Amino acid sequence: MANLQSSASEPSSFAGASPPSPSSIGGGAGGAASAAQEPRKMASAEQLVLDLCDRELRENALLELSKKREIFQDLAPLLWHSFGTIAALLQEIVSIYPALSPPVLSAGASNRVCNALALLQCVASHPDTRIPFLHGNEFSHLHCISPHVPLFLYPFLNTFSKTRPFEYLRLTSLGVIGALVKVDDTEVIGFLLQTEIIPLCLRTMEMGSELSKTVATFIVQKILLDDIGLRYVCATPERFYAVGSVLGNMVISLADQPSTRLLKHIIRCYLRLSDNPRACVALHNCLPDMLKDGTFNISLRDDPATRRWLQQL
């Protein structure tokens, strides 16, 4: 997911700045026009956020905001603090629950909800809104709904259909969780463990598309890299072998359909598991032979970091 790799905001400095356009040098008409466009652009973002609370305007607002979320500065705080906006996004999410089972979700409905999920990913990525988003501080006074916004996404990860509308839904939902774990934060990992995200990720790692598998494995990797995550997975043989068996099956499938990106996350998961003494002993027996016999040498020839991890493993 491209959004998993979204860059942090750059410091305000001349370092790395783009050269000015000729029309902006010297404060000419072009520069004045550009300056005048900025308030209009922000006003457009504010108006679109307001439109989310209007059922007749919501679909277009979802589409426009999801397409332009990278260019609207501070969109996440605007979404989070605007009255009724997050509730409107949650309305979109719960409205398709009946289409999950039996699986009758249409492409149009999936696209619309994925646009709402893209805005939630924006909120989950922002440093000022990530933790409030996790705990649902805005809804703590409402007893009729769960205050934990990420839990609304879990039903999408608990689906089995491999059709494109469901796959798109799973992938976009994983993108929201991926945005939460991208920044190392034990509070986030603790929440995800308490709400049992790992079994949902393992399900996607077993039956999802290559991209969904990659994002789900990335999430498991980030959980394992936190000490409480490693302790959780290695606390019982059942948890360890549940993770280990899924990783092993993925390695076998990659022999036929190589994916360097996915393999990188799998190897990093195994390497982190080996940091636990009991898990390290168990890996002597369950580490796939394909990771030891050079099967993936060609796949990793241009990835020295992953080759080093595999050697260390």
C-alpha cells in the first residue's frame, strides 16, 4: 500500500525545496494568483467536510476528499474535530454490514465505503489524531456505540469472499490498521492485541491477494517488533504455531509465485520470533527448508538488507 509508505511532513526549510517557478519570482501576478488559490483550496476542503453530514452530498464529498487527501493540509484534525463527521463516516461503514453475509456486496458500495475508510486512514496516520482515533475520545459520552473506531473495521477483515469488492474492502481496512502501527507505539500495539487483530491478519495472510497479504504481514511484523507483541505471540504454543504455520504456508506459496516485498516481511517476522528463546528452539523444527536451501537467492539478489536478515536467521 502506497499509503503505508506515506512520508512524514517535511520541516519548513530551504533544504530540498523545489526551485520557484518564473511566475512566482518577484511577487508577480502568477505568485499573487497562486496565493489567492490557497484559501480557496482550504475552503473547498472545509466545504467538502461539511458535505459529509449531508446524505445527498456525501457520496461526492467522500470521492473528492479521498482523492485529494494528500493535498489538503491538516485534513485529519479537520475531519476529527468537525461536528458529526466521524459519525457520518461510521454510518457509511455500518450501512454495508448486511451485505457481508451472505456476501452480496456490490462494487459501487465497496468503492463508496473504501473512500470513507481512506479518510479514516488519514486520521489514523496523523500524530494529533491517531491516539484519539484509537480510543474514540469524541464518543466516550455515547453509550450506544463503541468508542473504539478501529473495531468498526474488524467485520471487513472477517470475510471470506475473494471477489474484488471484498478484497478491496479488506485491503483498505488493513491500510487503516497499518497506518496505526507504522509509528512505533506500545499503546497502539496493546490495543490491537486486546482486540485480537492477529487472528484477523492471519486469515488475510492465508486467503488474501498478494497486496493484502503483504499489508497483513507488515502489521504482524510491527506487532512482533514491540516487546509486548513478541511476548503475546510466544506466550502459548498455540499462538506461536498459529503464526508459524501461516508464515510457513506463505513461504511455500512464494516458491511458485515470488514476491520480494512479501518475502521481506515474512523473513523479518521469523527473525523477530527467534529473539524469544523458546520460539528460537521451536524454529529449529518448523523453519521452512526453502529459507535454508537457497530457493530465494535470486529473488533477494537486489535486496541486501533482507539477505542479511535471512543469513542472520
